[in-house]
Amino acid sequence: MGKISICPGSFDPITLGHLDIIQRAARVFEEVNVVVLNNSSKASLFTVDERLGLIREVTKHIPNVKVDYFQGLTVDYAKSVHASAIIRGLRAVSDFEYEMQITSMNRVLDEQIETFFIMTNNQYSFLSSSIVKEVAKYGGDITELVPEVVAQALCEKFADQ
């Protein structure tokens, strides 16, 4: 183990695929900061505070995970917590091109911060927060896609609409 890392994302909501990446990163890094970054190009279902609460709940069993929020550049957050690594999950080849662009830009901004890609487990390779929200919106079974507390929160969100 060693070094501080960050695992950024919108996590709207956190899925079992996200949790898998976080748990695996926590076995490698001394500290993993799961950081909610607001994606201005996406309309969020959950507020930042709701997302932080859900992430804290589902990661409370992992002692070296911290949960935080940041608005701005990922590398700026990484510097603020003295992280030397950014963790990114890859589901499929289609993710790679986008992630490569982000990684290249982050290296321009700060070449001291490395990006590590973790391939998702095959059982989560199709999984995204968008798909989960769509299935939940229409009452589909999401119990194998998200932690139980997240499934409950999604049901409550869509019951109000």
C-alpha cells in the first residue's frame, strides 16, 4: 500500500460497479478519496448532499475511504489532498477514448499526478448510473445493480415524481 488517490465521478447514483472500483482501489492505495464532482453537462437526480450521504453509507466498511465534494478541476482537488493518483474505472473499449482525453488533459495540467485505470468486473461492464435511473424510473428491478440503500433512495425519488 501507499500513496493517496482520488476516485472522481458524479455518482448519480453510486452503483455496484462504482463500489467495486472503490473497494479494489482501497486495497492498493493508502487512502482513496471518493470525490463527487458536479458534471455541468448532466442533470442530476440526487443533490450533492444526497449523493455524499449514499456514498458514505455504502463505503463505511472501508476504513481508508474518505468522501468529499469538489467543484472545479479534478487535478486541483487532487493537489488539495496531496493525491498522486486519479482512479478511473473502465467498462468497455468505448470508455477508453473519452478517458484517454481526460487523462491527457490532466497530465497537461499536472504531470505529477498519475491516472490509474481499473477494469470493471465483467458483471458490471454494462452498468451506468443512467441505465440504473432509467430502469428504476419505470419500476424495474435494480437490486443487483446498486446497494440496497441506493435502491431505496431511487424508489423514493421516483415515487415523488
